Amino acid sequence: MKTRRTLIRSPLEWQLTAATLPHPAIPVLAERGGTQLKTPRPVILVDTREQTPFDFSRFEGWFSGIEKRPLQLGDYSVAGLEDVCVVERKDLPDLIRSLTAERSVFVDRLRRMSRYPHRLLVITAALSQVKSPYPHGGVNPNRITQSLIAVLAGLQVPFLCTETHELGEEVVASYLYHVHLYHWLETNDHGRFLSDNDL
């Protein structure tokens, strides 16, 4: 008896090994009445103490420059918006250490981040990795996961998990670009939206 071949596999069989597309030339364009606005490109800031910093060099069309300097808080920001925008990056081992051995220091940092209008915690690991058993140490992944949910609900600091360091670079670059763009639109009386009747 012949077996019927299914054209579309069950979503349960899908894996997180999909090849991502290359990044766009520009994350997003702002327009009014169908005409593109000429918007300045921001300068991205990278904290000098960041141990494995994101490499934003492939996004050179998005920014007018990348500067390394000590930031008061976080790992990344936008020049001129350091007081309103903060991004903190953690890989999985650093996240575990920050939410266990260095918890009080990290919670204090998150509390300070919560006062910023634009704040983001980026974890360069899939959420399934955060929730899975860790190879070393007796840390319960549920404790780490629930701490992240508490950061989101209690401190209102959003977090985002990216499967790779490179995908984290693109997400953070795009986030910083968007923060700058919305700020520029608002301060130049264009309103807080990218195009008419849209975001």
C-alpha cells in the first residue's frame, strides 16, 4: 500500500534551524503623504566595559557612527539619548550568574533601567535554552525563567531572547535605530508614527 506524502509538515516537526534573511539596507523609512522624510542617522554607543560586545559594523548604512565610551547604565544606547534609552545584553551564563550569585547588583541595575522610557534586556539564547537544564551547577532553570517574568511584570523591563549573538546584534541595532527615529519625528513635529495611519 502506497503511503501518502504530506505537502505541509506538521508545525510540531518544525525546528529552530531556519536560515534568517540578511538584514535590510535600512530598518524602516518614515514618510508623510507618501513622501519619504529625510531623517538623520544616529550614532550608536557601546559601553567600554562590555566584554563580548555586539559588532554593529555590518549595519553601517543604519548609523552615522559607532562610539565606544563608558555608559552610566547598560551596554548600548544612542548618542544624545543616553538618559532615555538603555539596552542591557546577557548571554546565558552571564544571565544565570546575574540572577543568582550577583542577583542584588543585577536587580538594582534593572530597577534603574525601569526608570528609562526606552529599556530592553536582550538575552542571546533561545527561551527554550533558558528553560532547559544547565550543564553545570545546581541552578533550576525555572528560577531563572520566573525571574525574567518578574522583571517584565514587576519592573516593566521587557526582555527579548535571540537564538544567536548575530541575531541579537541586528535586533539591538534595529531597536536603537527605531528609538532614535521616533524621537526625531516627535521633536520635529512629525508626530509619533512612521507613516500615515500606520505604526
